[in-house]
Amino acid sequence: MRRLATLVRVAASVAALVAASAAPAPAAEPESIGVRIDEPRAFGHTVGDVVTRRIELDVPRRLKLDERSLPQPGRVGQSFELREVGHSRRPGLRSVRHVLLLRYQVFRAVESPRVLDLPAFVLRFPGEPRTEELRIDYAPVGVTPLAPSPAALREGLGSLRPDVPPPAIETGGEQLRLAAYALVAAGLLVYLGYTIWGWAWWQRRHRPFSAALRRLRGLQRQGADDEALREAWRTLHAAIDATAGRVLDARAVEQFVAMSPRHAPLADELRWFFGRSQQVFFAGGPGGSDDAARLLALCRHGRAIERGLA
């Protein structure tokens, strides 16, 4: 019986040991907060550059990050401005990983190379058995001036140097081409001016009735004697013949008006003109001042028809 009881106790102890080894051990809480910081490079920055601090925190589950302790965007001293605060978290088995991205912009323009410090800050972690704090220390940032320091005031070493004179360019060919283009353009303008205005003006001046009216006015200024009146009749005969393209008389007036309808308003005056011309040259004299006025009226009427005004 003793042996049986001993065997039972041994079996129970072995079973307890096996059960104890098979049961999972409770997860151990990390003792402290794990920190990993990726700092920006410590050199080669100028005013206006943006630098980034990346901070990884492994926080035990017994603690919780107080987000009110995170840095707030805004101006930080005279050297930096915190432009953006990024915060993400990823829960794990034993801890929670927090990733902070802090982007600072350099606001200080220096005259010589200087080392500026990104600001330090303290994070708070409420929890058990007490609230803990973690200080993120300063980070150095080397800032250089945008422009180099003035050089010594010696020839060739100043901030400004005299301009190099530009090389001369041969422009003879271009000038010759421009002159040729100008001559061609001037010739075209003269041709267009003559075609549009000059030729039309010359034609108006040399149309039969227009030329005849200038002569009649000249004869009128010289005095209406017999010879002047005969010359006026001859001048108007020449204008009428030039307009018709052949020699006209009283018998051809109807045919002329039929061939040139725009001269139809002159039919009565032409009949009077040819009838009176027969009397002037073949039946006793050139007539009086009334004939001179009527000749001028006939000539003006013919000129108006030539110009399209009647």
C-alpha cells in the first residue's frame, strides 16, 4: 500500500510538472520605453530648408502616450518653425510602437556658418504604477549663409567684376538684306499708291469732259470774244468725239445714247449743241454769252457722268 501511495504521489507530481511546462508563461512587460531617433544631417543647410526628425517609441502596454505633450506646430525660437507633426501607432504583443515625424523649416539667415539646435521636448506617459516622462534632447543642424562672405577688397576679388565686352558680330550681310527688303517694299508701296490713287487721279484728270472743262474755264477767264467761243465749240466737239470713240453729229446722237445709256441725260443738250454748232460755223457767227454759259453747263454735266455722279 505504501508503494502504491508513493507511485500515486509521483504520478501526480509528474502530471503537475507536465501541466506546468505546457501552460504558456505570462508575457513579460518591458521595463522601459524604447527610443530610436533618426536625426537630419548636421551640415549643409541654408535658410528655408526643411529638416525632419523621425522618432520611434516602443511604449509598454502599461503606459499610454499623452498626445497633449507632443510638440505643437508653430514658431520655435528665432531659428526654426515646426511646420508639421505626424503621429502614427502600431500595436504589438508587448508594446505599442509610436512613430513621430517632426518637420522643421530653417528660418534663420546666418552670415557665417553656425550650428543651430533643434528644440528639445518632454513626452508624458500616464500609466501604472506611475506617470513616466521621456526627454527628447536637442539635435544639431549646421546652417551656412546663402552667399559667401565678401572677399578682400583687391582687384579681381570683389563681389562685382567689370562686364566682359560682348564679341562683335558681323552684320554686313543682314544690313544688305534689310536694304534690299526696304527697296522692294518701297517699290511695292509706290506701285500700289500709283495703282490705287495715282492712276485713278490721272484718269480723272484726262477724261474728255474733265480736260475740256479745264480748257473752257481758261478760255472764260481770257474773255468771251469770237475766237475764244469758237475754240470752246471745238474743245467740246473733241470731248464728245473722244467719249463716243468716233466723230459724232446730230444724226448720230440717238445711236450714241443707245450704245451708252449712261449718257442718255445728255441727249437733249447734245441735239442743241450740234444744231447750234451748225449755225456757229456755217451760218453766221459764234453766238452770245448765253451760248458760253450753256457750253459750260453741258461740259459740267458730261464730267459728272464720267465720274458717276449723275
